[in-house]
Amino acid sequence: MIAYLGLFSAAFIAATFLPMQSEALLVALMLNNQHSLTILLLVATVGNVLGSVVNWILGRVALRFKHKRWFPATDAQMARAENWYRRYGRWSLMASWLPIVGDGLTVIAGVLREPLWSFMAIITIAKGLRYLALAVLTLAWFPPA
């Protein structure tokens, strides 16, 4: 149970702007061969999706603070990000699993009021497929004995 909680926490934090890597922990737990692969994938995906929802929420409230000195993005940076998201649309969220870029996409989705249901659906697919691909590659390289 502690392993699942640790994986959930790592995946959750990794989806925010805080530095964390959940992939290494997932692979280590897979190679340990003491946990259900299905549950590991579900726990990692749910944690990562919920971490992205935190970014989406931050995006929803971010514009209230747009003109504060400490706001992390300039008007020009915000305009570029918004134009990019509008150009490529909600399906750009399929890249939400990418380091750094993905976190920004999830925040911009909140800023631009992407509906939570479509946000979560796309994010779940993207992040679930990433963890599934990692599991397939790990099992291909290190088949169970």
C-alpha cells in the first residue's frame, strides 16, 4: 500500500510545476515484481491527472493576478501561449505528458476556460498512454523471469 501511495504522490507532484519524476518510480516498482501492473498504471495515471487538474485550477484563477509584479508571465508570453493553444485547440493537451511544456499547456487550458470534463478526458488519455508505453517498453527490455 505504501508503494502505491508513494507512486500516487510522485505522479501527482510530477504533473505540477514542482520537480519530481514518477516514471523512474513506476519502473522500479514494476521491476520489483511485487505489485499489480494494472494497479500501478491506474495509480500513476490518476495521480498525474489530478496533479494536472491543480494546474488547470491555477490557470482558472491566474488572470486575477495578471498585473501583479510577481506574476510569472509577461503579457506577451501569455498572448503567445493563448494564441498557440487557440491555434492547436484542446487536442494539444495530448502533449500534456511532456516535461515543462505539458505543465504550461494544462495551466493555459485553465486560463482559456477549457471545460473540466474535456480537459480531464484528454489528459487521462495522454497520461495513461504515456504510462502504458513506458510499461510496455520496460517489459520488452526487462521481461519477467
